[in-house]
Amino acid sequence: DISHHNLDYAFFMIGHGMIVIGVMYATVALNNRPYAKDILTVAFITACILLPIIYIINLILGEPANFWYLMAKPAGASPMDAFPEPPMHLLVLIPLAITMFFLVYSPYFIKDRLQK
């Protein structure tokens, strides 16, 4: 169990925070932006290529390996408690993730439509 007093918690938060900062930097400072086709490309690569690889790695490493929470739900209460048991939760999470990506993309979509 990881609490905010644990060093693993700090590394987890710093690592994931740096991902968010990196994406924001690329978007603002480097003027990179997503396109609609990118969302489906990333979803395909993630779901059809990376996900099976991570699942196999989890199987090879055995318990307690649980990368991407493919083998079990996280310890403690989490939003994943509302979803089916792994790996069936992917049937809900993949469409949900694609929807979230399109929501994040929507300001770019609106901007593109207004510029036409």
C-alpha cells in the first residue's frame, strides 16, 4: 500500500507529473498539436500492440507484476472499482479513453472549424 508518506508515492507522482508537463511544453513551447487521426493511431498502437506485450510481460514476471493494472485492480479504493474485473475492464476503459482523448482534442477541432 502506497501512501503520501512513501517514497514510491513521490516517485510515482513526480514521474506522472513530468509526463503532463512534457505534453504541455510540447504543445505550448514547441507548437505541437494533436490531430484527429493521431487519436485513433495512438489508440490502435496502445490497444493492439503495446497492451498484449505488457500483458505477456505481466504473465512472465508473475505475481505481483501488474503493469497497466491488467491483472488486478489497484489496492485500495479507486475509480476502477466501478469497472468489471481485469482484464474485462478494458472493454469499458478503451472506449472511455478514446472519448477522453477526443474531448481533449475538441478545442483544436473547434479552432480548425472556425478558421475555415
